[in-house]
Amino acid sequence: MEKNSSLVQSPDKGIIRWITLIAVAVPVVVAVLLFMPSKIDLASDWVYFLPHLNAVINTAASIALIFGVIFIKKGNIEFHRASMTTAFVLGAIFLLSYVVYHATAESTSFGGEGLIRKVYYFILITHIILAAVALFPILLAYYYGHTDQREKHRKVVKFAFPIWLYVTVTGVLVYLMISPYYNL
């Protein structure tokens, strides 16, 4: 008996649905947390350390991403996977920390004036837009790499890597530019 091919789903389709759901849900949740009228009270000032931690995490993720490219160009798949998994885990930790911070603390306003203000907002806006769309290709690239689907992995990485690196690097730049205005 022949199976109807339209009823048979590859494992990829189910995973891609989950990746899509996560990639849509995360930016929506982050936006809700950023713009909710009142913040969650954790009765502690420890959350004000999180932006500093996030900058360290983003710096480490940027380094892991760069090493991942260096390793794959040298043909060292094992170290490439380790670097990219490190970047992926750091990204997940960053996201949790970012969500906790923005759910509990008011956003800090940038106090710079003149040209630096325009530069800051250009970097911030491009960072936010690309961060919102980055999750889908990052998750897809990681999945394809993890499941050793090298051709699909290579195709997605052409988009995922530069976006991911830009987001991690500009995250640090935004932090460095706004950090003098944090109320500590």
C-alpha cells in the first residue's frame, strides 16, 4: 500500500513550525514587556546589574561567532560546533536576562545630543529590527547544523551569521553608548 505523500510530513516540517512559532513569539513577548504600563516588582535592585551582564554576554557571543567562522574555514567542524553552540547558549542566557530586566526595570533614555544622538538611534533602531528578525534564521541554521544538513545549513548561514554578529556587536555598542545614563 502506497502512502499519500501529502499526508507524510518530514521531521523538518514539524521542527520548522516550532522554530517559526518561537521566532514570532519571542519578539512579541519582548515588545509586550518593553511597553507594558507597569513593571513587575521583584523587590530588589539586583536587576540593574543585568545590562552590564548582557554586554559581557553579547561580547562573549560575538567572540564565539567569530571563532566559529575561523574554525569552519580551517575545516575544524568539532570546534566550529562548540563555538556556535557556545554562541547559541549565550544568546539564550542573554535573552532570559534581557526579558527579566525589561520586565522589571524602566528603560533608560539616551542623554547624548547632536550627531552622537543620531548615530546612537541609527545603531539602536537597526539593532532592534535585526534582533527581531534574527531568531528565525539563527534557529534554522543551528537546527540544520545540529542535524548535519550541511547544504541547508550553508544556505541559511549566509543570512543568519551576519545578522547575528551585527546584533551582538551593536548590542554592545548600544550598551557602551547608553551606560553613562544608567541610574546605578
